[in-house]
Amino acid sequence: MGQSCSDREQLFYRLRALAKEMDQAFTAAVSRTCTKLEILQYLDEHTELSQLELQKLLGLDAAAITRHLKQLKEEQFITSRKPEQDKRITLVSLTAAGITKLHDLTGKKKNFLELLTIDFSDTEVSVLHSYLDRMSEQLTNLKNN
């Protein structure tokens, strides 16, 4: 990313680097990856989901969701079962320990987000959302073409 980069190229590289940096800082502050927290949140919202549903909701490949669920199961935060009517499906749900952990992580996430945006006014947060929404729409358009 030398001097030959345009402003748009620099923006692209800065956004990529910022996403990685935020992910690392989030994991350090919350003691859990964002993906694992999202899994716990989805299970809290839906009570029980299939492994495939979680995979689609999170946009992960089969190996990644299997790895995350295995780790959460080893920590006894989730449980899984195969329904009698279709043994090919794995249904996943939160355990009591998982619910407790989710509440703890939710508080840590809130603190992290407050510290991350402490110098931002509500207006600045709104404007940033607007810019990110526009970029997201453009990405959708690019994927569909």
C-alpha cells in the first residue's frame, strides 16, 4: 500500500485492517470470539437451531461451524441432539451454563462498544451507519452482477 494507492484503495485497505484489529480487540476484551458470541445469541433468540441454520445465519462453511460448536459443547455452553425423525440433522441449543455465559459476555460486549465509540456523537454514529449501509448495498449489487 505505497504512495501509488488512490484514496479509495487506501479506504479499502484501512477498512480491512480495521475489521481485523476490531476483531482482535473484541476477542481480547470479551474473552470470546465475535462468532462464538453470535452463536450463543442466535441460540438464545431461537431456542434451538440446526447446525445448517446456524451455518447459514453466520455465513460460515461447514468446517468452521463444526469447529465452533465443538468448542462450545466442550465448554458445556451448548448441547446437541439428533431428532428421531431425521438423524442427519443436528439440533443445537443453549445450556444453563451457556445462558449464564451469554449474559456475562453481553455485558462485556456493551462495555467494549461504549469504549470503542466513546468519542463519537450520536450524529457521527448515525452518519457512519449511513456510509456503511451504502457500501453494503454496493457490495450486494456487485455480488448480483
